[in-house]
Amino acid sequence: MTAIPVDGILRLEEKGMFGIIVLIHDRRYCTITDFYKNISRNPRLETKLEILEDMGLISCDMVHGHRMYTLTPKGEVIAEHILEIDGMIDTGL
């Protein structure tokens, strides 16, 4: 059995992490307000975004005084895999 490193996929287990990635994928970019409206008003949202940024899955840029979050190329690949798995679950594969 292969051990999963704590800094690997297990970091995405926290509630809302997949949702954040998929929301950015669907919209191309998101603000904090987008996450609060569509994912959760969880006070840990900022921490989750920092984790995803540290993992190299998202990036944040200031645009007209607002933080805009986008997926990195690595994040895009992860998002595609998440959506593929979700599709398999929905279709029963």
C-alpha cells in the first residue's frame, strides 16, 4: 500500500477545497465575494485559498483594488481531473 504524503492530496480534503478549484475553472477568475456566495461563508476561506496558492494550484493578483484568483496551469489540470471524476460518479462508471 502506498502512503499518501500529508502535503499531497490530503490537503484538499477540507470542505470546499474542490469547490473552490471548480468554481475558478468554470468562471476563469473569482473574487472573495464569488467564493462567499457560491462556496461558503466559512471564516477559514482565506486559509484555504492560501493553501491552494502554496500548492501551486491558484494564483492571486490585484485588479482594480480587488483580489482576483485564477488557476495556474497545474490547477487547470487538477480541475479537469476533479470534473472527470465527478462525471464518472454521476454516470455510474
